[in-house]
Amino acid sequence: MINTPDRDKFQENPLQTIERFISRLVLESPLNRLTFIDNRPIFEKPLIGIAGGYDPLYKEYKRIIGTFHLTPLEILEGEFPGFSENEAKDGICVVCWVLPFTRRIKKSNSGARHWPSLRWSHGTQFGEKFNNFVRQGLVDFFRGLGYLAVAPMLSKQWTRITHFPGGHTSNWSERHTLYAAGLGTFSLNDGFITECGMAMRCGSVVVAAKLPSTERKYGSHVANCLFYPDNKCGICIDRCPANAISIKGHDKIACRRYREEFFGNVLSKQCGVHITPGSCGLCQTDVPCESRIPKADR
Ligand code: B12
Ligand code: SF4
Ligand code: SF4
């Protein structure tokens, strides 16, 4: 059990306090363990960022993604009837985190060629359960401090839009809010490249509090990918067993179909416990952006 600090103490250094809170969950929670394999951890130390809730990017996302994509204010209004912009005059923000997979999990998937390794599949399935635990933990943490807070992915408001040109999308994209918080950028294969690479899972919580935003230091939404601007790399194209990546980008429909029609059922049985494997994630491992920003090498 992690105690909530008092509000003044929290305000002295919010970023560090949140970082410590999530790091402790990573270290201590039995949910961050591959229980059905060997009880080793799933995720390592997190990265944390904070986006301003009124960042103009969120309005841009209605154009880039679709009008259905919610802004942080709309999330709060939908969750707390009666919540108005006036009540949010003190500010709103979005606290975001990145949970990098352990080296062992990444290594196991690096050796895979046709479908994900068992360790990666367990890591994805049970890792998302842990990620939900972090989401709920942070919501409770902020509510304990007296702030309204909601994790969009745990809210009834969240929906996956399955019939959308170009493939699945949703009304709250975790990675777009991570981008707003300066935690990284997108890439040729659609994956999000952070300082600890692309092989990760991530999350966010919208909070009715004014907290200092973290810097967005990237020049474009694909700045961390070696493919831009001069077509260097493209290693993920060859890693993809579904031919879902090309110099034109990521074909989400082919990516998903490959899992559904080719390996989903087989792997589900091999896993030994009930698992619905996600897309293979081979493009996230054994690539230069797996565990870092490859451009830092240049
Ligand atoms: C639906 C979904 C899928 C779909 C579609 C993915 C997609 N690209 O949207 C499918 C089934 C294909 C999929 C596959 C995978 N997924 Co998935 N998925 C989701 C889910 C539930 C919603 C995604 C969403 O809303 N997308 C919104 C659309 C608009 O995003 P997009 O099309 O990629 O956005 C592009 C444009 O917006 C464009 N863009 C154009 N102009 C501009 C301008 C600006 C300023 C910006 C910022 C962007 C931008 O940039 C983007 C990239 O090209 C999220 C969870 C969540 N709520 O976020 C997880 C999530 C994206 N998935 C994740 C993972 C790990 C995977 C897999 C590796 C499978 C796995 N379980 O291991 C594969 C990876 C496939 C790949 N190459 O990306 C992680 C992301 C990890 C990462 N490093 O990026 C997420 C965030 C889950 C999590 N909580 O961690 N997934
Ligand atoms: S493997 Fe290369 S081209 Fe593909 S996303 Fe990573 S850096 Fe970009
Ligand atoms: S998740 Fe697998 S199928 Fe989808 S783009 Fe990446 S490598 Fe290809």
C-alpha cells in the first residue's frame, strides 16, 4: 500500500513524486510479474511526462485523428457531470507514462520470426493488466490529494472504432497524448519511439490540476525515426512477417488480420493460460529503435 502525500508536498515536485509512485508499483506489485512463466518482472523503470490539458494539439487531434477524438476537458466533462470549464479554471493536465519491457522480454521477441514469443505475449496480456493497475492507482492517488482524475482507458467513454478507413482507431490515443507531453514521436511503422525505445506499453490519466508540463523537444511527429527525412533504415519493413510495413507506412488492417488469421489461435493454446495475443510486435524488437532513440547515435 502506497500512502498519498499531502498536497503541498506533492506540489513541490509533482513529476518526481509521480515517478516514485509508479516506480514503486513497478518494483513491488505482483501484477508486474510473468506469473505463468517464471515470475520475472514485465516492465522496468518508467518514464513520466505531463501534457497541458489545454494544449492546442488536442484540438489538432480532432483534425488529424477524427472529430470523435476527445480532448482532456471533454473527458473530465463526460466523467463528472456538472464539471465545466469554469471549474477547471485552475488548469487541467494529462499525466503520462511509459513502461519499457525488460531486456529478457525484448530479447525473446527479437528471436521470433513469424509470431510473437510466449514471453512477449504474456508480457503484453498481463502487462496491460498491470498498466490498468497503474491507471487506477494514479486515479486514486490524485483523488486522495483532492483532485478530480480519470484514466480515459478505464472510463466508459473510451471506445475502439473498428470500422474506420485505414483500420482500428479510438477516441483516446495514449500515444498522441504522450507526444503532447514530449515523451517521444511516431515512426514509419506507427510505433512510438521514446527515450527507452519502442518496446513498451504506455498510459495516461487526465487530472483537474495545474501541473508543470514537460518539454516537447521534437521537431516533428516522426523526428525519432531514422527513416525520416532521408529514407535511412526501414529495418522494421523486413521484420514484419505480414508485409504490413512499407515505405508508405503501416497497414493496420494487414497487421491485425495477420494475428487473427494466422497465429492468434495457435499461440493462445501454446501460452498455457487463456491469452488473446495482440499483433506480433516483431517490428518493435530487433530494430534500432527497440530500446532507445536511434538518432541519438548520429
Ligand atoms: C487500435 C490499436 C491497435 C491497432 C491499430 C494501431 C494504430 N496505429 O492505431 C492494431 C491492432 C493494428 C494495433 C497493433 C499493435 N499495437 Co496497439 N493499440 C491500439 C489502441 C487500442 C488504440 C490506438 C489508437 O487509438 N490509435 C489512434 C490512431 C489515430 O493512431 P495512428 O493511426 O497510429 O496515428 C498516426 C497519425 O495520427 C499520424 N499523424 C499524422 N499526422 C500527425 C501529426 C501529429 C502532430 C501527430 C502527433 C501524429 C500525426 O501519426 C500516427 C502514426 O503514423 C492503443 C491504445 C490507445 N488507446 O492508444 C494500442 C497501442 C497503440 N498498441 C500498442 C502496441 C504495443 C501494439 C502492438 C505492438 C501489439 C502488441 N500488443 O504488442 C502492435 C504494433 C503495431 C504497430 N506497428 O504500430 C501500444 C503502443 C506501443 C508503441 N510503442 O507504440 C498501445 C499504445 C497500447 C498501450 N497501452 O501501450 N494496435
Ligand atoms: S526500424 Fe528504423 S525505420 Fe523502422 S521505426 Fe525503427 S528507426 Fe524507424
Ligand atoms: S505488429 Fe507484427 S504484423 Fe503488425 S506491423 Fe508490427 S511486425 Fe507487422
